[in-house]
Amino acid sequence: MQLETTILNTDYHLGKLYLVPTPIGNLEDITFRAIKVLQQADVILAEDTRTSGKLLKHYQITTPMQSYHMHNEHKVLEKWIGRMKNGDKIALISDAGTPAISDPGFLLSRACVQNQIDIECLPGATAFVPALVNSGLPNDRFIFEGFLPVKKGRQTRFKQLAQEQRTMIFYESPHKLIKTLQHMCDNFGDHRAVSVSRELTKLYEETIRGSLKEVIEHFTQQPPKGEFVLVVAGKSI
């Protein structure tokens, strides 16, 4: 097996990429170090400059901001690699949570590795960790699935996961929540335990726990609102 070793560049004219987690709801959930990096960076790449602008304004961060999202990341990749090769320190943030976790970031990180540009990922908020920890389901071994395929490959993935014994974690939007829970019910059985968290760290944070059947009934009676994290028990041995 060939081992891959990351060697930090010794050319001090090269810049650096900082992956900076941002709050998933409560603006106080940001580290002192993250604020310092955002203040000292040459530019901040943001998924949505309007959303991130509220965070920067709250902490009086005046660093210039540029858009970097799933619709333009391929087009602007070489531009930002070039900027870092010329010495710029770039901070990448998403709308909420840690960049590259179901958000843009992977392409830029990979390109930095290929060009021997330093990468530093700060620790911080990501939605699936608190959802998993407060679910009451086993968290010693788990898999993170993020968003399921919308159409192609969706049913195939459910069939594969039906045999998964580890706790499973998914992200879902409100308008697809009941449909996704029903698909899980069809493939995992209606008595499989699930914990559904919404609006984590926000004013209306809520976690609903029960069987898939019970949780479907709950959200059928109370239409889902907000962003959701689903934590589903693995198959019993």
C-alpha cells in the first residue's frame, strides 16, 4: 500500500487556505481563533455573501468577501489557487457549519494539496455532531450520509443501507422530510428507531425521537419547518 504524506511547503511566498467553521444557528457558536483568522485573512470566500455578511457585521470583521459556491467553484478554482501561490491567505466559509461537509470546499482543498499549498482546518460547528450526541442512539460507530440522492440512485442507496448496522446520519430539507422518512420506513421497517433534530442551536430547536412510524405521524400532523438532521438506528444483529 502506498502511503501519502502531506509535506508543508517551505516556500514562504506561498499563501494558505483556512477552512473556517461558522455557527449553524446561534452566532455565539464561533471560536476566538475563527474570528481572528477571518479578521487577518486577505479575502474570505463565502457560499452566500448576504448570509455571511450578517456574521461578519456582528463581529465587526471588514475583510473583503467573494462568492464561492457549488455553481462557480469549478470556474474560479484556478484563480484562487493563483492568489495563494502569490502569497494570499484565504479563508473559506460556508453558510453554516464546516466547509466541505455537504458544502463547497473539497475541490479547493484538493487543489491546494496538489499544489503544495498549506491547509489549516479550524475545529468548530457542524450540525450532525450535536444531533448524533443528543439522539440517544449508539454513537461509538456511525456513518454520515449527508443528503441522499434526489432521484437516480436513491432507492439503490436505501437498499444498501437496509443492512447497515451502524447508526446512520442524514441531512434533509423540510419539503422532502416526510417522503424520506417513508422511504426509510419501507426499507428499514416502521419500528426502526429514529431521532429527528431541527433548527439546532436556534430559538425553536427541537428533537423528536421514536420509531419511524411514530415520527412520520408527528410530522404529518405538524408540518416540518427548518433544516433537519436525521439520526437512524442501524440494523439489529
